[in-house]
Amino acid sequence: MADAQTPTSTEAPEQAAAPLTINSQYTKDLSFEVPNAPGVFGDMQKTSPDINIDINVSARLLLDNIYEVSLGVNASCKVGDHVGFIMELVYAGAFTLNLPEEHRNAVLLIECPRLLFPFARNIIADVTRDGGFPPVMLGMVDFVAMYQNRVQEQTPAKTEV
């Protein structure tokens, strides 16, 4: 017979909140333009396209410990002197963070975009392929280096006297 003071096996101990929870993820903005169609497709038979990619990450507090992290990708393609395509994607997610304040920025700007990236990469490949171009397959992104660069830019340089 169990003592009234002793917890039974059916009582679960209180669980600690997960340090990072993905609440949702979504395409916040997507734009794809081929301003010089259909002529640019003929140009691609003679000239290789030149593709430029720019990636940025931002985070903002929604409420309490819930943040929105946005992964922005701008891609442009030139074929000779003509614009092949212009693509803009903002892929975002809502994340709950149960972490000490000193770790939040790193998690928001490194781990959260790392979780969003494969989905954004897939959208970019599909949209460029469906737009008549070879699919743009983004390589891995070093979000740690991006974060370190951001921290260095915000930290004033020290000068020795």
C-alpha cells in the first residue's frame, strides 16, 4: 500500500520548458520577376548567367519570450547586359525561447535561421526553376560567421594609447 505522501508512478514530474520551440514558419514575402522575358532565355543560350545572392537575418520580439526570426534572401541574375530575374524571399518563423538573456541573440541569429534555411532553400530552387531558369541551389550558409561579423560591426574598435 502506497503512503499518501509518496508520489505514485502515474504522477509525472514537472517538466522544464524546452529551450527553443518552433511555433510556426511561413513565407512572409516572395517576389519573382523576369523583366526581359522571353528574350533573356535566348541570351542564356549564348551567355552564362551571373547570379548574385544576398542573405540577411533579423529578429524581433513579438511578446514575452516569443520572437519572429526572418531570413531574407535577395537573388538577382544577369545574362550579359540584361536582367535575367530578380527574386526576393523573406522566410520567417515564430520561436519561443526559454533561455538566459545572454544567450538569446546568438540563438535567434544562428540557430533559428539554421532551422529555417532548408525550407527557404527549397522555395528558391522551386521558384527559379518554375520561372524558366536552372534552379538556384544555395550552398550551406555560415550563420555563426554572419553573427560574429554583426557583433564585430556593433563593437567599437579599441585603440591603444
